[in-house]
Amino acid sequence: FLIKGDASGAQKAFGKLDSAIGGVTKVLGALGIAFGAMEFGKFIGHQIEVADQMGKMALKSGVAVEAFSQMAHAFSLSDVSAEELAGGFKFLNKAIDEAKQGNDAAQKSFDSLGVSMADLKKDSADEVMLKLADAFTQIEDPAARNTMLLEKFGRAGLKLAPAMEEGRAGIEKLMKQADALGLTVDKEFAAA
């Protein structure tokens, strides 16, 4: 099938069609950029909100925001929310304070887990938790494990058990993962 005649009309029509498609492409491109910028703005806003919440929970838990955000990631992989982790730290800080105030039973309880009074005086709550994670791995009796978690971390204690299974090394590995994934919140960002 062969078309004879002047092709200039067809070329003009295709030129107009190409021009129209180019215009539509530019409009769609601009809309895509605008939509992308809007979504990016929402993402940044969400990140700022998350950092603010991490900062507030870290403050309530008595743990530096960097360590808290790393631990929040580590424990979240065992279905422990940041709020539950903060509650566990709050309870742990109370137990530490009781031992520091001279409560003999509290001191003996920590000492039996390998955490001395000297440790309690110099270490942060997150460091004490890591030491308790190692102690947890040394307790063979499941009931004794649960008792230790409840005594040191309150109601949140039992939820912490799966993350404690690997001891300090397992938690620290996941804390480093939080760094690698960009999930660690520093105090400057939390304050923003």
C-alpha cells in the first residue's frame, strides 16, 4: 500500500502532535516535581516529629537520645515499642536509685546479676541494661529470667525478653544497625 502525494501536510500534523506531546510531558514533569517536593516535605516533617518524640521519650527514660533511639530500633525488632522501652527504663532507673539510696535488697539483687554498686554509680541506665542483658543469658530457669525482667523493668520487662536473648552483643549489633540505617537521633536533631 503506497501513499502518493505531498507528505508535508502529514509532517506538519506530526510536528503539531509532537509539540503537543512535548507540552503535556513538560506539564506532567512539573507536576511530578511538585508532587515529589510535597512528599519530600511530608517525609522531612515526619522525621522531625519522630526525632522530637525520641527526644521526649529519652528524657523521660533518663537515657541519652542517641542511645535511646538506637535501643528503640533494636527492641522494635522484637515488637517492643519505644513507649514500652521508655517505661522499662523508667522502672530500671527506679531500681537503680533504690540501690544507690542504700536499699540492701536492691543492692543484692543487682550484685547477684553481676552489676556492682560501683557500676550503678558510674554507668548510665542503658549501660546497666546491657549488663543485665548479659546476665539474662546466664539464667537458665525461664521463671527466674522472667522474675529478673519484671523486677528490673516492670511490666515492659517480659516484652524485652526476645531482644535480651542474644545478650549485650546482640543488642549492640542492632544498635550499630540503627546507625548504619540512619535511625540514630542525636541530641541536636531531637531538639530541633
